[in-house]
Amino acid sequence: MTQVKSGDTVRIHYTGTLTSGETFDSSAGRDPLEFVVGSGQIIPGLDKALPGMAVGDKKSVDVPCAEAYGEKRDEAIQAIPRGEIPDHIPTEPGTQLQMQAPTGQVVPVTVVEANEEQVILDANHPLAGKDLNFAIELVEIKAA
């Protein structure tokens, strides 16, 4: 029976949950997720759980935050003077926005807080600092 190895293209069905049991993502009702094992296309903790699996295998994988989206970084949270944000830009807490870094790179941010003086933006990934759990099923292997 063929087993997954680094460099193979695989397709998996998955459900991702937080340690509280809350589902944050799932392939249910969608096509399976396809990626190349070991290529860095998915979080490291999930990627390294796949080698050795065969089609039809199911597995539960616990991924610590360090092997998912990393720790929450305080330096990724910034207060911007309210006057520097155009009036037509929504600033309600929880709003997802995009900023452009000095390098030209587009950075997704979330509004944490807004008042008349400033808007606090968080560039951390929404799942940063969280341990994750995945229930996965290997659907297909395309050998490298």
C-alpha cells in the first residue's frame, strides 16, 4: 500500500478545532485540500503528520501554536493616529483591513480598538498563540 512521503501531492479532508472544541475551519462540503507534502504550503505541525499515512487513513493531530501560526507578537500590534486613517475606512473592532508595509507588501490586519484619538491594529494571524487540533482523512496520494 502506498504511503505518503515528502514531495507527494496529497488531498485531505479536515476539520480544524481550537482546544475549546470550537471549529475554525473545515473542508466539509468542499473539495479536499490539495498540497505538496513538505513544501511549506500548510502549517508545519500538520505537514509533518502526513508521511506514512495511506489513502483512507484517518488521524487526529494536535498542533502546538509554535508549529501552527506562532506565538502572538506584541510588536505586530500598532496604534495608528485616527487622522491617518481615511474616514471611508471602517474601524469597528473585528474589521479585517489591509495595510501596505514600507516594502510594498500587503499585510492583513484586524481592528482591535478604535476611539477618537487612535485605531489599534493587529497584524498577528487570527490563530496566532493558539494550539490547534485537526481531524484529517487522507483522500488521495499523487506520488512525486
